[in-house]
Amino acid sequence: MARFQVVVNGRERAVEADGGTPLLWVLRDHMALTGTKFGCGEGVCGSCTVLLEGSAVRSCQVSLADASGKAITTIEGLSPDGTHPLQKAWVAEDVAQCGYCQPGFLMTAAGLLARKPRPTEADLREAFAGMVCRCGTYQRIRKAVRRAAKELAQGKEVRP
Amino acid sequence: MTTRRAFLQGTAATAAALTLGFRFAPASAQEAETVFRPNLWLRLHRDGRAVLVLGKSEMGQGVRTVLPAILAEELDLPLDRIAVEQALPGPDFRRLSTGGSTSVATLWAPLRKAGAAAREMLMAAAAQRWGVAPADCRTEPGFVVHPPSKRRLAYGALVAEAARLPVPKEPRLKDPAAFRHLGQRLPRFEGRDLVTGQAKFGSDLQLPGLKTAVVVRCPVLGGKVQRAQVEEARALAGVCAVVEVPTGIAVVADTAHQAFQAAQSLRVEWDEGPHAAFSSKAFEADLRGRLDAKGETARAEGDIAGALAGAARRVEALYTFPFQAHATLEPPMAIAQVESDGCDLWVGSQNPNALHERAARRLGLKPEQVRVHVTLMGGGFGRRLAWDFGMEAVEVAKASGLPVKLLWTRPDDLAFDWLHPMSLQRLRGGLAADGKPVAWQHQVAAPSILLAWMEGRRSPGIVPSETNGALDNPYGLPALEVTYHEAPYHGPLGWWRAIEAVPNVFARECFVDEMAVAAGKDPLAFRLDLLGPARTVTLGQDPVDLGRLRTVLTTAAQRAGWGKPLPKGRGRGLACAHFHGTYIAEVAEVAVDARGRIRVEKVTVVTDCGRVLNPLNAEAQMEGGIVWALSALRTQVTFEQGRVEQTGYGDFPVLDYGGMPEVDSHFIASTLDPTGLGEPPVLPLIPAVLNAVAAATGERLRTLPLPAERFA
């Protein structure tokens, strides 16, 4: 047991836990941020994806010690009220079925758009490679990311 | 006769009867002043809010969206004024279960009737208060109005009076032409919560003092603990209890990480029991042998032996379908709180009564002392019809004396799933000299899922159930035989998305293609010839409208450009199915590269499910069913030394984003009553893809899964 500091969704948080605890379980068990999901525990399915210093990572593969001092964004922090362009696009395209994997896809898309605001289909394939939606929402995920990218691009054009 | 379908549909039928009978819920005098509760499924509150008590489990298929919409339509309420509340299994709700794509089909009429009856009672109450004729009253969403006097009253204001009126037996239903909600693109009920992380799945629930439990089980099914060294685990930080349960050794800890760590430190010696040598390869050989032995007859028409012997040309093919897991993204889990006088379970269950009854029996509690709260779940697909993980949580809570959230890991999920069984199918066909098909023999060798579910009790339903998809073959031939060759299997088995019909339809629809090619005919024309003219026939348990099947086939072919030339290495394949009153056809277009690697480029799916209540979700179900079947081209569960060899999505490689083809969904316009949508699209996809590969290259692939190197 040791004490660690992390910045989650803009708030500095202290956690007392084993430094080897995967970030996924720190979020879920120590901070009650249950939007980040457990799907495989081996960094494959992507349900646990969060942004670590702005990059999409599988939180089941990042230890608390490695996350120490860093900034983490979870699905709860993507926007305070569901108004992030990706969240709006996801609702508009009615992407989710059971919805369990969607936070992971949303955070992966957020990481992608942050570094590549106009992603190609190849970029989407690379970003989502290996991620699993057992309900089969991939076609709508594609549409939703494109819709959000468009909105973000338009937003940039009108802003000074 | 109990078949799987009767087994599942009994549930809905009973639910329907309760509603149709308008059994009154006993309301206290006080409640009657504030709540109008014409039946167990509907409550209307003074604030105008309606509550639909939902007997179906939401697992992504959209029941929480469409069922309230049916009620709202007849009750004449805005959609956002209806809340859903999950029914608690027990004396009031004895048969809650969700499966077989039956929710809409079976609740359509009762929910309409419930809404219409409540609306009539509200109008009668208003008419009484105003002293006017009920026939002069109308409703607008949420209000009763009296146009001649321009008076209006909110539903909520009429609750107490309506509750005292008799329930009309035959309320007048709305003309579907006037539907406000149904037929529109209805966004998902909990859509926003699902994109903000606020939706609570079973895994996400918290209770005061709740601990996390992980169970270490014998890797061989049927094995038992012989000796366990638990001291090291007990000494670890956060560990609250280490207890033996019927399925293995359970570790209970403060957090999930601590529970996983402690589970890894256990040293357990197992008595692996009688199945330690089981291998799926040997099982496949066993199934193959059973095809040569006499099977049980599911259907027999004409003289099959004579027709095969006399055929000018014979075609024979063997199709192999492996053991398959459900691999729901949220692994099985359950929360259990067991006290001396009661038990609460929170679980994503498709079948909560089964769990309720078992938990009450196990704990020696009265039915009303056990409450099973059905939560949102990360996928169901048949896995959560089973009660194993729920009962395991009960055992751990009881043994440890602690409220526990039992988590399964992904390897646990694959190793201990109630698998869809391996199935071998041999088909033999005969063609006359002019290419006309004269004989069709379909043999299905597989263990029985229904038998496993009936816990070993035999039922005459086994043969029809396990041959579903072969038994109800819609093609007309002078001689046709379907036989079932049962193979004993020691493990639990479960229904899958599309129940038990996937391997059977895969074989049937590939074989009809092979017959067409052997006869030198176009596969579409060959199918249409075999279906014959539009008419309704009874096949298996179902009346099947061959006209509707013909229409989905020809429409899909037309939309997909059937017959139009394709570049080299590309091919189109076709298949169709009927499933519980839904008719569906799919055309797959594939590209096969020089190294034989397959890419499914496009799938055209045409469905006739009667009236489409929510096109937005109907299309989603098509996409989902197609992805499910595309995964089935790739995945399998195998056993060696009694152990499941797969441990995760790496070696159970379900389709990912990159493999997604373009899906074009189309629905036949219809005013017939709606039927199911979640499962039908799974059925034609596998044969459509394999038929497309054959069209592109001439290669017939008959064994699933295809090796990983066959995918581009």
C-alpha cells in the first residue's frame, strides 16, 4: 500500500493502494468511476480505454504507479453533460446497443480526433483494431466518428 | 411436448394472459387515491407519469425502447412520460424470460390492449366528472379532452376516479394509420446514459459493505477440489474470506484487484473427475460415427432411400460447426446479499425466475424472501438465460457471510460458458437427369441443448428442437428426410443468438447452393423453383408463408445486383431463412485475393418481420446479427485434456471494426403483426458468405471456423 496522486477529469485525487493495481480498478473500485468497463483484462477488447495525458490507453494495462502524477480523462470527464461532439454524434446515430463497450470506443475516438481531427478510414481501422463490440455496432461507430469530426472541423472554422 | 421454444414462449404467454385477464393488483386504499393500476404491468401516477413494469430484460435489443412505445401509443402519452420498472420474479411474475426474439411478437397485442383499456377508463372517468357522454371525449397526449365544451383534464387528475371503474374487456385499439410513435425512428431509451458512463450495468452497482469475489474452478468440467492451500491468499491485504463453494474456491476481497491477486496465489489440487481426457477432436470423430448409425426421424416424406438410389446424380457434403461461446463483453457476474431472512440478487439475467426459484430452494427461503433485480447487462445472446453465475454468487455470499459482487474473468467466461454445441451435418441430395432435385437427406449430429437444460429429463421436444432449421426446410422435394443423431456430452450447453438453428441453416443453405451448381442452375432460380408458388405450409411447428420467403429472396437479389457481372476474385452468395414468423434473405459480396484471403465487402439484408415498430433499432439488429455471424466464421471453442483451450478475444477472435462490411438493410412494408428481429439476421449470413466464396473461386468451404489466414 502506498499513496499516489493522479489527476482524474481535472481533479487531483489521492489513492491509497498497491502501486501494481491496474488503473481500470483504481477508477472503478477507488473512485466509483464505473463508466470505464472491464472486458478482458488483457488489453485486447478496449472497453477500459481512457485518455492518459491525452492519448488513448487500455487502463487495464496501466498500473497506478505508472499513472501517478498524470492526467487521466474517463468517459465521465469527456464532457460534464454529454455534449462532447462525439457523445452527441453517438446519440444521433443511435450507436449503442447494450452499450457496455461504448465508453471504450468513445474514448478511443476522442484520442484519435485529438491527434487527427480529420481521420481517414485507415486511421479508424488502426485506432479501433482489436476492439470488440459483441452487439456489432461498428457501422454506426464509423458514421458517428465521421459526424463528430465534421462538427469539430466546422467548429474550428467559425472560431477565430 | 416441451421444446426450447415452448419453454421460452410459455413465459411470454403467461405474461400475456395476466395482462389480457387484467388481473387487478391489490392496491391499498391509500394507493388507490394516488395510483391507477389497471393491471400488474401498468401504473399511472397522479403526476401523469406512467410506469411500465417490464418483464423483459434489456440487453441491447431495445425492449426498453419499443415496449414502452407500444403502451404509449395506445394510452396516448408522450414517450418521455413513461418510465420502466423491472418486474421482480416471484408470485406476481412467474415466468419472466427473454429469448427467441419473442418480446415484441408476444407483447404487441397485450400491451396495446392494456394501453387502450387504460385510456378508455381515463376517458370514462373524465366523462363522469363532466357529466358528458364518454363517446364525445377524446385524448391528446396525456390529456382527456371534451371538444364540444373545450374542457381538458390531465390523466394524472383522473387517476383516483379511473381506478374505481371496471376494466373494459375489449377496448378499441388505435388505427395504426394514426400511430405517432410506432414506425418512427425511436432513439434508444437509455441512449444518453450509455455515452456518458452513467448507465449502470450489473458490474457497476455498489452496495454498502459490498466485497468482490472471484472463484477458482477446476479447469476440467465436473472436477472437484481435492486439496487447497489458502493461507497465503488469506494473509494478503484486503482479503476478507477464502471459502469453498460447490464450483471451487472463492476469494472475497475489498477490491477486484485484491481478489484477482489472491485467486492467483491459491494452490489448489483438483480431482479432475471423469472428463479429464475429453478432446473436441475426439468428439468430432464421435459425431462423425453417429452419422453412420441410425438417427431419430424428425421429418420424413417420400421414399428417401429409393429416391437417392434412383437419382441420376447424387451430391453429398459434410458440414462442421464447432463448439461456440457467447463471449458477452461484460463477463458473467452477479451481486448477492444473503441474510437469514432474505436474499437480494442483482444480476443481468434473461431468465430471472429460474434463478429466483433456485436461490429460494438453496437457501430454504420463501419465494417472497428472495428478490432478483434484473440489471442492464453487457450483452446476453442466450448466455444469461443460465443461472450458474447467479447461483455461484449466492453460494459465495452464503459461505462467506458477506455481500459479494462475483466477477468472472474473460478466461473463466470461455472455460465455463454454457457453450453452443459442436454439430456435424451430412447432407445427401439427388438430382434427376434433367437437373430436377428429387431427394434431400439432412442428418444432424450434435448433443442436445434442450436435454442439458431439462437437466437430463427427456422430452419428445428434443428432436424437433435440435433439428430446427433442418426440420422446417422450406424447399419442396418428393423425398425428404431429416434425422437427429444425439451424442452424449458432459458439460452445460446453452442456446446462442438464433438459438439452435445456426449450424442447421448453415448446412441447409450451403447445400441447396451446391445442389444448384450441380444442376447447372442459378442459386436464386433454383431456390424459387424448390419453394414453389406462394402459399402457407406447416413446417415443424410453424406455419410458413412461402410467398413472404420468395419476396425477401427476390428483393434481396435485386437490391444486391444479383446476376450482374463482378470482377475476377469477387462473388455473390445468397441464403434465406424463416424464424418464428420472420422471413429474411441476405446476399453477401466477397472478395478473395490471390492468397485465398476473404473479405466480406457488402451484405444486403431484406427482412419481412411484419410491421416495423422502430426502424432505427431494426436496422441495428440487422447489423448486429450479421456481425455475430461474421464472428462465427472465425471463432471456436476447443477442448484438450478436458480443458477449454481459448482464454480471450485473442484466440476467440470475434469480428473487430476492420472486418465490418457495408450493410444495406431493407424491410418489406407490411401491416401484419410484428415478429422478432434480434436473431433472424444471424441465420443466412454464414451460408451467404460461403456460397459467395464458392461463386468467386469455386472452392466449397464446409468446416467452421475458417483458419485465421483465410481472412484479409
